[in-house]
Amino acid sequence: MAGRRRILVTLGDPAGIGPEVIDQALASGQIPEDFEFEVVGESDGAIIGKPDLISARASLTALESAAARLRNDDDVAAVVTGPVSKSQLESAGFRFPGQTEFFAEHANCEGFAMCLSGASLTVGLATIHIPLSEVVGQLRSEMIVQVGRLLADFAKRRKGAPPRIAVAGLNPHAGENGKFGDEEQRIIQPAIEELNGLGIGEFVGPGVPDAIFRDAARGEFDAVVAMYHDQGLIPLKLLDFDNAVNVTLGLPKPRTSPDHGTAFDIAGKGIARPDSMIRAMCVAAELARE
């Protein structure tokens, strides 16, 4: 098809499973045909299963090239990023907590959020790549509102109607009226009230964290706002590990990635599954069409 727009696919760390799951995805027959998928990155010099500075530099070069083209090339509609190792990237000079923050800065985007979406759950994160010990000190109502707005927009586009979104509490039993912490009353509840005042959907909570994800997985909610990284990702990966997609919300152009890591231990053994990469490509195309 002449004139197709491009979706870039970064190779990830070439010592990991990125190259093989990308090859499998492109050969699967399940990739949308209205876009041209272009792989960005080189694996020359990398040893499968043995990450080093060579493979780290290759993954960083691919990221920087894709970010520049995403920003400057009109024919580039979206990017799908292969799995990288944060510790390896740091050895090559990467200064970001993760790829989410990297693409947000390169797009000059301050209002962004990390979202993971699978067959059972869709989760947005109020805080992302920070130590658990810092979550309480950094959590703010405005952060929850920002993530809630972006998550509602994402869910509405996929559902075709205003969504119903659960907002998780931070503490055990959602604080139990202040007995186990007052962040629910001071920070989370005011954010929920503000979100409900925007008319973008129904926001419910603060919900008891150990139950709210079960309710969402049963279909009672279209998405969940989690307060910190593992609170949202543990239930999502338990239920949707093979089909979940990481989506950076708020960027001018879509960025998605599979929800798994580099899996250096199984790289090259022919057992890595491409399901999440296929879905990441499909979701990137879906968002790019809009």
C-alpha cells in the first residue's frame, strides 16, 4: 500500500528477547496492514543472553533515533519499544527512570502517565519509577487527577462511552477511616471529587487495594488508578502477562511496548512468546488511527 504511515519498532536490548519477539510478531500475520512497521536498531556485536556495554549502547541509540523521528517526521505515526534493561542503559549514560519518562521529555510533555492494559485489567499509575519509601512523600492530589484524566480519555476511546474508573487507596483497608493512614482522606478523596466534577466519567473510591482489582477484573470498572508501581502491575501481570501492553498516555504520538522485560535467561532458546509484542503493535496502530 503506497503512502502508508510508519510505526517504528525499537529493537530493545539486542542481547535479550526483543529481536526474536519482534521477528515473530512481524511474521505472525496478526499485524495491521494499514501501517508500515520499521525496526529501528542494530544487533551487531551483541551476544544473545549476555548483556554488556555494546548491547546497552545499541538499545540507547535505537531509543534516541526513534524519539527524534517521532518528534520530527510527519510520516512516523507511533513507536513500539522493545524491552530494555534499565541497569544496562544506565551504564551507557541513560539518565531516566524508564522509557516512559524518556519519551515524555523528548516530546516536551509534562502531562503524561504510565498505563498498562490487558484483557482483564487496565491500570494507570499515579506514581511510577520511584522507591516505595518515597511514594507517600511524593503523592499529590494533582498527580491523581492528571492520571485520572488521561486514563479516562484512553478508556473512553476504547469503550466508546464515558468510563467507570476505580481509584485505589494507598494504605491497608484504604486507611480504615484514618486508622492505618490518612492519605485517603487528605490526598485521594479530594482528587476523586475533582475528577467527578469534570464530567469525563465516574470515579469510585478510594477502594480497598486488596479487593479493587478483583472487582475491575470482573468487569465492574473499565480501569483502575493505582497509587504506586507494583500496586497496579502485580495484579495486571498476574492476570494478563502474555497480552498486556504498556502505553504512555499524554504524548503527541502514541508509544507502546510489551509488558515484559528483556528475559536474558531465555533469549535465543526459542521459547519467548510474541503475544505482548503483537498486541503492542496492534494498540499502537489503533491509537495512531485516531
